[in-house]
Amino acid sequence: MHPQPDPLPTTEGDASAVPENVRACVTSLRRAAGEELLGVIFFGSQLLRTSPDRHSAADLFVLVEDHRALYVGLREQALVRRRPGLLRALNQLLSPNVLWLRQKGDDGPGCKCFVMLLDDFEHAMSSRARDHFCKGRLTQQVKIVFSKDEATSTRIGRSLELARRDSLGWVPSYLPLSFTVADYCLRMLEVSFANEIRPETRDRVRVVCEAQREYLSTAYRAVLEQAGPAMGVARQGDGFVRLSSAVTSPRRMYFRVSRLRATLRWLKYMLTYEDWLDYVVHKVHRRTGLELTISNAERRLPLLLLWPKFFRVLGALRETPRVDHKPEFRA
């Protein structure tokens, strides 16, 4: 067992900006992984306050030097049931792993932790990424709630900035010749959401965009002004103008592969995410109002028996935005 960690530091703003369940989770992660824990990034509905309820887990990216040290420590704290060796092996297959961590005796929502090596994280946020999974979540507003040291914080911040700049390689191709920063940010989120199967309704993208409007406007105006000229985007009055043509073939394939990999990750979550089925049921209800009751037989054999409910959910989500690969902007 690792020694008791020091109080949780905050890297942005005051401590009150970090919910108690996030602070408790980071303390458990530090106790479990010790020096192997490098950084924790807070993102998602609890950060943005976009209609979270009592079942809404806080979303955290957990960056480590070594997977096994973290999983051994979490098992010692009885926060995970799976064997560390299995979890480590799964982390090497379609990283990150997703875990649900909740303190003993706590009936709150806990935290949904996306665990990956820092080196893998840097690759996933770069232009060489194999899919859009990490970028789709972390090119929005985030908060670094823990970093091991200043050098690590710099590495994480650099990856976040590179991912925002990489959006210039594809977002403008989905826009008209002239567009505003608001157009850019909304379209970026539309495409990101559309290329995963998510239990989200059509208006969810606009809700998420509006909740972080000030952050997105500031961050992506800087991206467009500083890196845009090298990528075929020029300033024009209060907005910008696109000089390049349609989405290129490599990007079309990138999003197709990304969607497939994101779907395959759901199979892995059945092994890594404690009570994954209840989480999905709660999220579907929160987003669509659809009430699902899961039988004991369906819990034992989900891959065989849950297909009727799966298609029922897809029907409820049929208005979820789907984006084609044409350079057309929908206002």
C-alpha cells in the first residue's frame, strides 16, 4: 500500500471549482498509484453542468506511468474487482480502459475514469492518432485537477493545445467559405458526436456548445488566428474564410475507423466498468426519457438477449445528428 497522499492540489482556479467526488477520487488514485500517477483531467457534464443528475459520474482522464501499479493499488482499496493483470492487458487493447470508481459507503455517482499511459495519451491527441476518441472529448473545456510536477503539466497542456490545432485539418472542410468562431466550434462538436454511437439526443450538441461558449470562443479564435493561415484559413472581418476544398479521403477513412473503434470499446467496457449495464440504463433515461428494465437473464447474457432493447434505444435516438462527409454547413 502506498503512503497517504498530500492534500489534492488544484492547477486552475480555487478548490471549490472541483467537486468533492472528484477530489475524493483523485486522492484514491494517488494512494493507489503513488509516483506512477502523472495527471488527472476533469471534463464532461459535471464540469460543464450540462444537466447532470444523481447518476451522473464525473469524467476523468487518468494518466499513468505504469498501469499495473494503479490497478494493484485500486484492488487493495477494494475499488475494483478485476485482476490487475487482466486490466493491464485490456489497457493495451484499444486504450483507454474505463473504470467506475466510488468510495466505500458512498451511494453517489462516483467517477468514470479513462485510464491510459501518458505516452499513449500524447499519441492519441496528436495528428498521428488512430482514432478520434480522446480528441472528441478533450478538445472541449477541461480542467487539470492533478499533475505530478510542472514538467508533466506542461506535457499535458501541450497535448491539449496540439489537439485543438489539429482540428484545423478537418473542421474547415465541413464549413462554408465564410464562417464565424461559433460556427467552427458547433461544427466541430457535431462531427465529433456523430462519429460515435452515443445515447444523446439531437439538441445535446447545442447544449454542450452553449455551456462552454466563452471557453470555446476564446480557445478557437486563438487557434484560427495563430495557426489558421498555415492551414488555408484566413481572417475576414469579424470572421474567417476557408480557402481549402472538401474533406480529404484520409480524413473520411479516419472517422470511419474511429467510429468502428469507439463501438468496439463498448465490448471492453463490459469487463472493465463495474455495473456498466446500470450506467447505460441511467444515461439512456437521462438523455431520452426512455425507461428500460433489465431482467436477470439479460444481465447474465447481455450479448445474446439485449438486442431488442438496443434497437429500441437506437429508435429513440434516431434524431441524433449524423454528419455526412460533404463540405456543407447546417446553421
